[in-house]
Amino acid sequence: MGDVLVTGATGGIGTALVDALVAAGHRVTAVGRDVARLNVPGIEADLAEPGTLAAAVEKLGEVRALVHCAGISPIEAVADASPETWRRTLAVNVASAAELVRLALPALRRSRGHVIFVNAAPGMTGVPRWSAFVASKAALRELAESLREEEAVHGIRVTTVYPGATATDLLGEVRSTFGRPYDPEACIQPHSLAAMIVWVLNAPADSYPCELSVLPSPR
């Protein structure tokens, strides 16, 4: 059984996911910055520079799944966002995912593996002051759709997860910047979302969810 590669493993969702995967008996390799502080093997890589990833993952072993949790979320109006804001957001949120998939494809084809992209909340579109983030998530959705069609012949599964409000520090910062209230207890808990992602990876041989929208339960 190959490893599950997880990007964004030091974030709120990623940390919970690593713990859930390990508890379920999966071998996990974290990909990103500062991964040495985790209790799993790690590959130090800068997802803001996708061109450097090939060298970082040069000794990639067998892979049965890749879960892209990494993401940044700058809040700027179109009138204020610099080219660097756009470049960095698209690099971390989608271009690095595409490059890691490309590099892992030989192993994923051998294992008839699974690629999971953690996207934005269900139906998110046209959010003022959040154009770079929303655009990157639209691109991530299209990456998933294309990859699913291209790699079905090799048995690779591709799932997009659309989580609603999840109780992370990042969401707290985003809500604060937008001037909106943030109540972690009213949100999806990271360990709950992680459990659902593990469930997706454990889907039966004859079927799997290609999209999964997750919402907080009514209070």
C-alpha cells in the first residue's frame, strides 16, 4: 500500500486529516513548508513555487492517494490586488496541485489511486474582495474535472470536496477581515471533515463520490 500525500498538513484541516489518516492505518507523507514538526514523514517544499516541486519530490515512492488541502486566502478588491497576489494565490491553490499530480501520476496509475482536492464552500462564486481566492478555486474545480476524464482509463479516482464553514484559524481571520462574526461551535469541526475525507478514500471498489459537499449541521 502506497503513501497518502497531504498538502497543507500543518493547517487546521490538514492537521486533523493527518491524524485521522494515521488513526485509520494509512501511511502519510506531508508535503509543504514546516512539515518537519509533524509526526509523519515530510517533504519540504514551497507550494508558492511550483517549478521547484520536481526537485523536492524527486525520490517520491509509491503513492495511493494525494489530498490537496493547501490554500491561501488573500482578501483584496480587484482594484487593489497586485500581480504578486494573483501569482501566489494561483500557485499555492491550484498550480502546485496540478504539478504534484503530474509528478505523482506514474505512481497513482500503478496503484489505481485517488486524488482529492479540498475546494471552497459549495456554490461559492462572485465574492467581492475575494476574487483571487474564488478564481483559484474555480480553476481547481476545472483541474479536477479534466483530470477525472483524462485518467479514468488508468483507474484513478478524482474527488472534489466542498466544505462549508470549518472551524480553523484561517476562517477566523477571514471572517474578521470581512467584519463578520465567527463562532467555531457553529462550524464543521476539522476532525469531522477529516473523517469524511478518510471515508472517501475508503469508498468501495465499484463506486466513489466524485463530489462531496459538506455543511455544518443545523443548530
